[in-house]
Amino acid sequence: LVDLVARCLSKDIEDRPAAPEAVETLRELLRDEPRPVDGFTTPYRGLLPFAERHAGLFFGRSSEVASFLERLREVAVLPVVGPSGAGKSSFVRAGVIPRLRDQGRWVVIHVRPGPRPVEALVAALQRADSEMSGPSTLWSEPTVRIKTQRRGRSEEAVSDTKAEVAEGVARSLREYPGLLSVMLQQVAEAEESRVLLFVDQLEELYTLGADDEGRRLFMEAVCAAADDPLGPVRVIFTVRDDFLSSVGETEAGRSALGHLTILRAPEPAALLEIVSQPLAGADHAFEDEELPREMVAAVEGQTACLPLLEFACSRLWEARDQEGKRLTREAYESMGGVAGALANHAEETLDALSKEHLSLARQVLLRLVTPQGTKRSVSRGRLLEGIEAGGAEVLDRL
């Protein structure tokens, strides 16, 4: 990069690179080299999301990640919205967060709301506190004092155990959601870093049985946690697009949605990169160069194309020619292509169930579908309500 800049600034016009050459040089500099993986580690995630440690295997979203990071410079709270299967969690965890860490020191606090969102938030803060390099900023010390403003006077709560302190912090957050912003600022100062609060799968606020008041307080706390674009704190949350109206029920939610980033299924060129690039680090290749294009064509236009492709690639990797280090067309055809890979996996899962468990599986699956044939979001408790013993085991298997 230094060499390119020096050439661009040359006094002799003949020494300066032409625009196409400069563009190509920059593209090469931005292109991440695949990180090597051993021959026993799959370079594909299948149906599992990417985590931060999988950044070297995460492809196809470079331009979107770069654009998102530019927005994050000026906007303190950024929602990532998209359909189920678009890869929102992976986009943040394996795309955005590693790039943020490349730019400087960040403390990342990761939370999923669950049925008790305020308590989940406190637990995430507690986990982050235990991983910090410096002295505890929140509550790791034997005795912790929490000061809150209540009814116009200062009140101290003293506790000797983390559990009791966590309870106290949860109570304080319910009474004063703005306390979260203060706490995150303290973390930033103590760690001499920036802080990212990442709320994954925000739709759990509405699908796992959280009460109305808990949802409102959680949204107020999260959306007010980073209220200054010049400050050290940022908030990112992911949410399914079919829950946008629910998020917009609160003023805090409506304000945050004014800056949303919509994540759609990748374009065919990006899908081709997602299929092909992970193999480079594994010292493997496709036997037939046309096979990746056929796989992309098989899912093009589908909302959930990413998990379908990743799963098919992971099954193809399992059936690879290990001696020749190739992913073969024969294996692809024998598993029934992209669609057949998941369908066959589903059949194998159901075939492994006993007759009694199969009946319970049918009951569970039917509760996830509306009479109109569309998907229904149901909490785990309601999904198993009235289903005889064994239902929980079947749900875990599914």
C-alpha cells in the first residue's frame, strides 16, 4: 500500500499507475488469504452459524462488511435486518467483529435475549467482566456497591455474592435503563478500549415468552446504551425481518430502525466465492470446475440459499476423495444435489426415531406451522405444552 501511494504521488506522470492498475492492486491488498485448515477440519459450517474464530472461512460479504463498518463510524446503534437464513449472526460475528478488532482494541459483549431479557443482559455483562484484562469494573470484587437514583435519593445496595449483585443490577436496570450506558462507558474507560454490545436474534424478545415490561425495558436499555456517535460504545442487534413491526412498537425501537442495514441473500458471484474459497485453505479443490456453478444455480433466488449451500458443501466434504484431495461430482450426485443433501439428512434423522418418538416429532413439527401453511414462532415451553414425556428429547434431536 505504501508503495502504491508513493507511486501515485510521483512527480513524474509516467511513474504513476493507471487507474485500473491502482484498482487491481487495492483489490489484491483487500483480498483475504484463506487461513489453512487441517485435513480433518471441515472448512464449511453446514447449518451452524459462523463464530469469530471462523473469520478465515467466512467469504462472500466483503463489500457489505466494509460498508457496514463505515456506517458504524457515524451511527452508534445499528440493526441488521434480514430473513431467516440470510446469515445475520455470521455476518456480525465472523465478518464485522474481526474487522473491528483489526482497527483497534474492542471489548465485545454478546447477548441473546431469551425469555428473561434483562437477566440475560446482566449475565452477559458478568461474563464480559470476568474476561477483562484489568481490575473488575462491575462486580467481581468480594463486596460491590451499586448506586442508583430512586425516588430522588441515592440508595446503596451492598452484596457479598455475584449472584446477589447480578440481581441488584437487574433491578437497577429495570428502574433506570440508562444505567447500561453508564456501565459500558465505565468498561471502555477501564479497559482503554471501545465497547461493542452485540444483541443477537432480537426476535427472541417476542418468541420465547418475555413479558411486555421486560421487552420494553430491554429495548430502552440497549438502544440508549450508545447515544453518542463520538463515544466509545456501539450497539449492533440482529432481527428477522418479519419482526420489524414488533421492534417498532417502542419509541426506542423505532428510533433504532431508522438506521437499519438490510442483509439479503448474496449475489451469485458471492455465493460462488462462499462455495469455492474455503477449499483453498484446506488444500482441496473441486474435481469439476463447473460443479460450484451448478450448486449456486440450484439455490439462486432462494431466501435460505446460504444454509442450503453450506450444508451441501459440508456433506460433500465428508464424502470427499481424501487421497486425491477432491470434492467429486459422483459424491454430489449420490447425495441428490444441494436440495437432496438436506432432504436426505432430514429423512435419516426421522428414520432414526422410534415409532413413539416419530409421533411426538409430528406433533412438534405441526405446531410450528399455521393453518395457512406458513411458519409459526413458538416458545419452547408452549411447543412442548401438553405433549407427553419424551417430547423434550425429540425436540433436542430435531
